[in-house]
Amino acid sequence: MKIKFAAALAAAVLCAAAQAQETDVNSDKARANFARPIVLAADDVRAFAPPPAGFADAQPGRAQGKVETFTYPSSVTNKRRTANVWLPPGYDKSRRYPVLYLLHGIGGNQDEWRGYVRAAEVLDNLAAAGRIVPMIVVMPNGRALADDRAPPENKVFTPENAAGFARFERDLLDSLIPAVDAAYATLKDSGHRAIGGLSMGGGQALNFGLGHPETFNWVAGFSPAPNTEAPAKLAGEAVQAKGKLKLVYLSCGNRDGLINVAQGVHRQLREQGVAHVWNVDGYGHDRDSWAENLYHYAQLIFR
């Protein structure tokens, strides 16, 4: 991904209005959200040490997973849609694997995790070191529109673009997950299915994951954007799902103008007695934070 697009993406994910109840989507509101004062509390600190140098770089000579293009019919868009699927080194159709779904930001598409964040390299290195459970990782296009291409910069902050992210909930549950389970050697129960996302995708992951514990028992939001449901609502869902949820993971950078979103969810989870991980790193709203939190989250799930 080009640097110019990466910078635009980092700004784009600051959208304040993906939820249906907030339709005033514009770049001025996004900039205002990003520029809001950052107020840190005593517990807004790192939960983990930073990863080792090179954790997101290709390491020659190590076994690597395979990233392949996967297409599936969508009942939401009535078109075939595309996802990237990472298969672990030594993927064997005769065994069964848990599945992690990774969702992108408002300016990206199915290639953001693979290209910008370098998720495959993070996962390859963890797998080679034996630090993750062998898993399948699905990186879909979280914009469920007939034209689901990443929009040009002047079309990012529009109600139409934001609406596609809310519509993805049904696409994910009704079309993508069944298609993945039919095509790959997956473990099909909620205990072996995780979801995570960055920025707009972080909001989606919290909304969809906590709202559907019958589908996902492992839920993570990295730098979740303002499309995130009200913290009290999400925490209430987590309380109701306590018997099913195995992990709730939240993260954000301490230089990220959107940290108030994640802080709100964290504080509600804490107040309502929901155990969770809260990791505040030293970054802004950028790939360094997202790559590091994938590194940590991937090691915790499916254990």
C-alpha cells in the first residue's frame, strides 16, 4: 500500500458516523474527532511488553502460511464478494482449525490487513515460533455494498460508505461464515471462532462479536472508531454472554484522538464486572498499534 494511501486511510478511519442513528458523515466531523483532547487515566497503560524487532517483517528461511483469494455469494449484496484467507503453514484438510476474522477500517478493503498492517508476516512469524494455535485467518471486505471498492478520498465520509459497514453484519453471519466453513477445514462452533478489527472494523468487531456470542467467543477491538455501539450496551451484552465469552480484548494508542471510544467501553466493562484485556500502547491511530495488537491477540485466542 502506498504511503499516501496509508496516510489517507489513517485519517479516513476516524469517521464518526457509521451507525444508522448517526447519518451526518463528513470530513469536518472526522477531523474534530481526531483532534479531541486525550485524557489518560491511571490504568491506560500497556498490558504487554512491545513485540521483538522484526515481528512484522518477512523472515527468509522460515515456513510461511499461504494467503489465497476466496470468493463467496452474498445474500446482502446479491453479488460475489472477495476475502483474503491466510492458511497456516502445513495446512492439512484432514484436520480442523479455528478461525479468526479480521475487519479493516473505513478507507480500506480486504487487502488492508494483508498489505498495510502486514498481518501475514505477523502470523507467519508467530506460527514459526510455535506461539499461536494453528488457525485460519479470514480478512474480508467489511463494506457490504454492491460496489464494495475502497472509495476515493472524497467519498470516504459519506452515509453510503458508512452504511456498508453496518450492513456487513448480515453478510458476515449469513453468507461469509457459512461459505468459509463449507470451503475450509474449520471448527464450526463459537468456541473456535474469533473476531477482531481495526478502527471502523474494531467497532464492527465489538458490535458483532458481543452481539452474537453464539457465533464468536473471542472478541477484539483495536482503536475502535465512533461506529462502536454505546459502551453500556456492549458491556450489557458482555454480561449476558459471560458464560460463553472467552476473551474480550481492547486496545488503543495513547496518542490516538479516538481513545475516548475504547476508554468508554473499557470503563463500562470494568464497572459491570466483565474481565477483559485493556492494552494502551504508545502509538497514534496507525498500523504500528494494529500490528502489535494482532501479535498479542493472536497468541491469546483458542487456548
